[in-house]
Amino acid sequence: MRAIEPLRPGDPRRLGGYRVIGRIDRGGQGEVYLAEADGP
């Protein structure tokens, strides 16, 4: 399993109702981020 990398300048901090926590990976289809929902 890969380590979660910190966000870099230019990475989103929010996506919809989710707070982006870190960067998981990147590939041909784009970036993969770890995020958590705002509410319960």
C-alpha cells in the first residue's frame, strides 16, 4: 500500500461535500485523492 502524500499547491482542498486530506496516487486518468465527508 502506498503512503498518503501531503497536498501540494494547486491541489484541491475541497471536492463537493468532501474535505481533501491527501494525495494517494496519479496516473493516466488523473489524480487520486483521499477525502472525508463533511457531515455524518
